[in-house]
Amino acid sequence: MSRLQYLSAYPAQIQQQALELVEQDRLGDWLLQRHPQPHQLRSEKALYEYAMALKNRYLRKTPPLNKVCWDNKLHVIRNALGTHSYVSRVQGGRLKSSNEIRVATLFRSAPEAFLRMILVHELAHFKEKEHNKAFYQLCCHMEPDYHQLELELRLYLTQLELNGPIY
């Protein structure tokens, strides 16, 4: 089961089902059936607009989002799929804050649902800093299939590691 490092926190039954898909070389086909096309958001401007649409729909009263970008170092360095950062600095007599989201570049050619799940996760950190019950309730409010998409995303990462891209 060491080939399923992204699924180590899941119950044995789910890990067994995933292992069967891997051993039968059907994981890529299963993912393609669930998510037949990658998203079309290639530029950082398009990514920013997509994230802002999510933020404006669900988190209107949170601080503004200053930057959303692709980051080719994320998956390798921090073992993260996306990050959010909040920086405060004094400018003159005022305190200025900046909110930023970075998404791992490997999601440039991923299914749109996975990108949405990552952005929902990072946007939820604007209101809830910790991964607690309120955080996951907010994620599920913004994306009702959040937990299913997280599992499928972990299966997608397993596919990438073992057999390469599906598209």
C-alpha cells in the first residue's frame, strides 16, 4: 500500500478499492470517466478571475484577494497543492494587508473540479485559519462535493505519480 501515499488517511476499504484500480491499470480510465476534460484556465489573469468569482459568491465580507498565481515550486518544496498567505505591513500611518493564493502548476492541466476544490480550500482559510470543523463546513458550503473531490484529487495525484497525466 506504499504506492498509495496520498490515501494513507483513508479507511482500508477505500485504499483497497484504489489499489485494485492501480493494479488493474484502470485508475486513469476511471478518472477520465469522472472528469473527461481539463479546465481551460491557463493564464494567471483567468485564474484570478475564477478565484474572485468564488470569493465574491461566498465570501463577500472577507478581506480583498490581491493575487492568485500558478507556482511551479509548491508540490516539490512544501508538499502542498495550494497555499494562502496574509501579509500585513505599515504604509505611512496605515496598516496594509495583502492576501495571496498560489496554486501548484501541475493543476494547469487538471480537471476544473480539482482546481475549484483547491481554491475553495484556500479561500476558506480567509475566514478559518485552522483545519477544524468550521473550516470544513465552510468548504462544504462553497463546494458541496468537497470531500468526494478531495478523494478524487488524491487519486489523481496517485495516477500522476505512477503513470503520468491522463490528458
